[in-house]
Amino acid sequence: MALGKWLTVEQIEDLWEDDAPSEPKLTMVVRAARSDCRRYAMVPIDTLNDDDEEQGDLIASFHDAQFMQTKNTWNASRVDADGGTGEGDFIVRPFPLDWQVKAKLRPKGGAPAIG
């Protein structure tokens, strides 16, 4: 039985395609995002069995949420004085633990079957 685990700093770094923070900022952001996700998740990830298809899908969703939250947290730390990042007409205003991350951690329609 393979229990779920949160993504490591190295795994996040491998997933990040561009503009990733360098150490030690990367570790700090990954740990903060993991903490945010852990506290919001509907079940502890280490109670999920990756060998079970439904629970494995939930672990993958948690990992996606953690990666999204890591990037959101990093982007939020780099915003301009008006709360946005970018140039000209293309300004992004990131919000940590946004609705998409929350939806991956607590999907609507009930809780997963844990067995």
C-alpha cells in the first residue's frame, strides 16, 4: 500500500516550467503552500492509498492544488504596489488559496470514500 505524500521541493521545482524562485525562497514558498493545503484539505493526504484508483485521483488533485498554491504564493509575493504583477495592460492579481485550489482540496459533491 502506497500512502499519499505531499510534493517535495524537488518535485515542485521539476514541475515549474519558468520563473521559479531560487533557494532558499523556493523551499520557503513550497512549505507555506503545503501548510495552506494541508490545513484546508478535507482529509489528511497520508491516509489515502495511492493504489486505490479513486483515492489516487484525490492525491493527484491534492498535488495539483499544492503546485497551484505554491505558484500563487510566489506570485503574490512579487506584486506591485497596486496588487498586480505584469506589464502594461496585462496585469495579474493573484490571490493565495483561490477558489480553484480550494475546489481541488474540497471538491463539491461529498467526501471521498476512505476505506
